[in-house]
Amino acid sequence: MINHLKKNKLFLILLILTIITIIISIIISALLDNNTKKDITNNIILMKNGIKSSNFNKTNIIKNTIINNLSTTTFIWILGISIIGIPIVVLIYLFKVLLVSLETIFLIVNIKSISILFIPIYILPNIINILLYFILIYYSISYSYILIKVLFFKKEYNIKKITKRYIKIFLFNLIAMVISSIFEYLIISNLLKYFL
């Protein structure tokens, strides 16, 4: 495993950046003032009450979740073709990791207001999405890097074969994101209220 990571520098870099972002989210949560922490706690209580009473528009939730996930997936994939998209896709991914990390930390901090089982069930769809984004970004950066080498350093690659693989990764992520979004909707609407 360690040898594989050493050989695959891009994977290792993305993994290190993910860990650093999680550490940064811990630091951010520790530096927040008391008023902000109280606001976050109140929002968690409001979310809990909303889930418990099913007081939310289920159709809008699934629709917005799918549109959000598919839009981000498509945007990242397009940036992979653009050559200049490498720093942008990395920032998008790290921002997603930061949000999920902060959300998890705040749920753990407010564990008295919710059930222990609530946290992993609530966070699971987000973790799945992060893994999907990781895969897509890995291939997006790889594809951009190959294009740079072909265009500017006159390296030879089987672009047709690599492009087909990149399209397959895109389609896989689109399908997986739709499934993940439906899964998230089902969890929010049906499972979470039993763990409050």
C-alpha cells in the first residue's frame, strides 16, 4: 500500500491535502466565538426538529440535491478538458471536504442534542459524495496533465483511449451521484427521524 502511494504521487498529494483540510476544519471550529457556536447549535436543533416533524419539502430536497451534485460533477469534468482547470478543481474538492468536516465536527460537539447514531447516518451520503468527487478530480487532473504534456511538451499518448476512459469516469460519477442523492433523500426523510 505504501509503495503504491509513493508511485502514485497525485493520489498521495490529494490524500495529504484532504487530511490537511480536515485538520484546518478542526482549527476553524475551535477558533469560532461563542455566539457563532450558539447559532450553529440552534441551527442543528432546528434541523433536528424539522426532520422529526417531517417539516420540509421532500421533492425540493431531492431535486436540489441532484441538480447541485450533477452541476458540480459536470463542471469539474469540463475543467479537466480545459487544461487550466487543475487549481480550480482542487479548490472545489477541498471546499467540499472542509464543509463536510465542519458539519461533522459541529454535530459531534452537539451530540447531546442528537443521537450518536444520527451522526454517521446523516454524514454517510456526504462521505460517499466526497469519495466520488475524489475519484473525478483525480481523473480530471490526470487528464489535464496529459493534455498539457501533449500540447506543450509534444509527448505522445493515446488520447482517444484516455478520453474514452475520462468519459466513462464522468458517466459513472453522474450515475453514482444520482443514486447517492436519492439515497440521501431516503435517509433524511425516512431513517434519521428514528435516531433522534
